[in-house]
Amino acid sequence: MKKELIVSDPTIMLGKPVIAGTRITVELILEKLAAGETEDQILEAHPHLTREGLRAAITFAKEALRADFVYPVVVKAKM
């Protein structure tokens, strides 16, 4: 996967990582997938997005979470 498919520029979407040449954020892709949308549905809704760009966004997110930092998960007790 080409790294240049995901870019971050402070003048575009407040510097959030986006698919190059678009204003489609990695965050938006993840939100749509989490909501149950398929890759095909996302691609249909965003004609400027390619399957390669969509997969680059997923790969970018995976690599960002691979950092050596442990994210604590707090489970709130039910009342």
C-alpha cells in the first residue's frame, strides 16, 4: 500500500489524515465501516474514492494503533 495515499495538511480538514486528493478523512471511513456500511456502499457514496484509497485508510488506522502505547479500556459498572 502506498503511504502517499494518506496525507495530512493543516489547511485541509484541520490536518486530519485524508485520502490524497480528497477531503475524505480516515476517520469518516472508519465511522462508515463501524456503522455497517460495506466497501462497495462507501465507494458508491464517494465517487472520487478508490478501493485502493479506502484500504489505505484502513491500513493507516491499523498502523497508527500499532504504536507502543497501551490504550486503557475503562468498563463502567452497571447501576
